[in-house]
Amino acid sequence: MAILIIFILGYLCIAFEHQLRLNKASTALITGVLCWSFYALSGTAHEVVIQKLLTHMGEISGILFFLLGAMTIVELIDAHDGFELISSAIKTQDKRKLLWIISFIAFFLSALLDNLTTTIVLISLMSKLIQDKHEKFYFASMIVIAANAGGAWSPIGDVTTTMLWMGGQISGMQIIQEGFFPALVSIIIPLIAISLRLPNSSISLTIPNTNSNSSHRRTILFAGLASLLFVPAFKSMTGLPPFMGMLLSLGVMWLLSEIINHQKDTEASDNLSIKGALKNIDTPSILFFLGILISVAALQSVGILTELAQSLSNWIGNTKIIVMALGGLSAVIDNVPLVAATQGMYSLSEFPMDHPFWIFIAYCTGTGGSMLIIGSAAGVAAMGITKIEFFWYMRKLSLWVLLGYLSGALVFLAMSWL
């Protein structure tokens, strides 16, 4: 109970970050450490607590190294003005048309990469194109929504779909066939809502002049995007966790940047190297992510999440409603432990591979996290990059995301019934 209270208080402090004038990273770190401290003092054997902590930190470290590598590669591309090549290729200046284009790029790109990497890449691009604060918020929010939905219909597009894929609950082709249309429907309603909120006027695309070597820009851009696309291929070939592929990509990009810039003076070379990119990444956001993940890991370790899932099963009974409730809960609590708890509660003998139950789990937990800005890794990354406010997102978008989520769920249920 003490751990649960600490988590709720920490969550409220994060939600009211601007009103309390407290940095969300500091609150998340304090919350995470206090949760584990109370667990260690609860009477549970210290060896058990430490073993669980180290197990979770292994998983969390993989996510953080993945995030660190992706953000660094994106910063390296930006340092070489690589995104200016993409910016110059965008001809439309109509705000609404641009929003639809970027959203569908996010939807499909996240299925190939993953929702987190896609969000980082596209928001970094949008930050170069759009200067108005609230327009940035709208575009970044829609990128998060579309990337989360895109990740829900691909076995490598989201951590949870990968978990279900590796656990034998779903196959690659089945999740694509049954998950694509519900995920697509889920983004249409918020996309229309945001389109109507944007002024019906042309946008001022800010494309600064650059003196960077055009061949170097092109090389770093395509090499950087290829290195990000390589990560899921590396995982499929070796079976190693995605962060290993990301670290390999980071090392290759580091080597490439040094080869390209070896003739420049030391200061210019440092600014265009991984060393310079590491100085520019948003470290507080990574620490915020760390605090959130270790807090949720504490809830999982003491059994709160499992008890919650079992209580839903006892109270509700209907598995479809339970899965939709878990999707809503994933907006508050990270969807990874929720899916892990579900995998532990329901066996393959009860629901065999590719049963609609598992596909529905992938859809609901993948798209449900978009209802709040901190409900997904992509949302947390967007919050750190663009400084989207928690309550701004809740006021402007949560209702529309909920309607999109329910619409996609109805489409999935109709397809299953047919």
C-alpha cells in the first residue's frame, strides 16, 4: 500500500509539473527509488529484492541504451543538416495536408522501425520545419498517436507486440492482417480533430540555409536512416535484444562521422561527431524515463499489477471488456508490464497462437497508451523533445484519442465476428 501511495503521489507531481514548478525527471527518480526502498524495508528477503531489481534494471537498461542510441544518431544527422534534405523535398505549405502526410509516414514507418525511433526522427524533423509552439504540439502529438498505432500492427513496431511475438502468442502475418485496419481507424478521428483545429492557412516552413557539404549531408542522412532500419533486421538475424543492434549502428555511425570529418579542425570535428551529438541529446528525458520504468517495475515486483489484472478478471469476466480496460490502463501505466502480466494470466492452451484475444491485446495496449502523453515511450520522448504539457494534451486530444481507440476496437470486434 505504501508503494502504491508513493507511486500515485509521484504520478500526480509529474502531471502537475508546471503548476508545482518541479522537474518531472527529479520527481520520477525520487518516486522510483522510494518505491524500491519501501519494498526493501517491507520484510521481504533482501536477496529477493536485489535479484528482482537487477533483473528489471537489465530490461530497463536495454530500453535506455536503445533510446540513447536512437537520439544520438538523430542528433548526428541534425548536426550535418541531413534533415534539411527532407525539408527541401516537402513542397506543400498547407498545414492540414502536411499533418496528414506526416501522420501516415509515422503510421507506416513505425511498423518498420518502432514507435519510439519513428517519433524521435519525425519530431526532430518537424522541429526544423515549424516554429509556432502550439502547432509543434499538435504535430508532435499526432506523430505520437500515429506511431503508436503503427507499432500495434507490426511484430517489431512496439515492445509489447515483440513480446507477444517472441512469446508465441502471435505470428507476424496474423498481427498484420488483423491489426492493420483497426489501427488505421484509430488515428482517423484524432487526425480529423487536429486538422480542424489548425488554421486553414499556409504554414511558414523554416528551412535555414546551410554551408554543410551536400555529399556529407546526404551520406550521413541515408546512413543514419539505414542504421535505424538495420536494428529490427539485426534482431531477427541474431535474436539479440534491439539495443544491441542500436549500439552496433551507433558505433558504425561514429566511425563514419570521424572518417568524413577527419580533415576538419578539432572544434568543427567535435561538433560534427558523436561527441557533439551526445552533448545535445535530452538527458533529463532519459532520466525521467528511467524513473518511470523503475517505479512501474516496483509495482510489478510486489504483485500489484498482477493483482489488478486478476481483479479485473474476477469483476468483469468478459475478456473483450478486460482487454479494452487494460488498453485504457496502459495510458496510465506502461503497457509492457501489463502485457507481461496478461501473458502470465492466460495460457496458450486457453488461447492458442493467433487467437483474436492476443491480437486484441496488441491493439488495445499499443493504441491505448496514446490517451495520455505519458502513456507510451513515444509520448514520453515527445514530451521531452517538444515540452508538451500534460494537461494541454489531456484537454486538447485525450477525448479524440479515446474515440479513435473505441472506433478501432469496434472495427476489430466486427472483423472477428465476421
